[in-house]
Amino acid sequence: MEIAQAFGPVYDAAQYGVRLVASPRHADGLLVTGTPTLNMRQPLERVRDAVPRPALVIACGDCALGRGPYAEAYAVTGPVSEHLTVHAEICGCPPHPDDIVRVLREISGR
């Protein structure tokens, strides 16, 4: 929901040249949300491998940062940073669209 708001008409991340794409092969980076679990480890790594290098990774939200309500659940494998090199973090549960747009602008240099 918060990502949709960040790219919607109010916050409009696209005005800074940042856009969502349908395929990781067309992406410059990954915006990873949610809690990494045992079943998602391999798909997450496959998506990372499909992004052209250099690929930027942004961990978005407390769950992705290992601070969410499910952090101690049995299937959780830790924060995104234990699986991928993270270049930026966005805190919050959920993160505010302003914070998402700010970090995307910082990362993109726009």
C-alpha cells in the first residue's frame, strides 16, 4: 500500500525518474519489503541475480529490516541484509511514502 502511494499522484516518485518495472531484468535495483522466510530465500536470490549489475538493494519497512512483529518466527531467516547487500534502509511499519520517495531520490541522485 505504501509503495503504491509513493508512486501515486500525491507523492509521485516517477517525477524524479524512478519507476516500477514488471521484470527484474529491466530494473536498476530492488525494493524489498516483508520478512525474509525460508521459502523466500531462493526466489529472492534468483530475483537479485536477474537484475543487471550493479544492482542496488533497498530494504523497505521494519519487517525487511528484521524488526517487525514476525522477526522471531520459526521460518524467518533474518533481515534482508543477511541475504543481500543492502544499500539503503527505510524504517517504519509501514514506512511513510515520503520516506520511500526521499530514499529513492537519494539513491538515484535526482
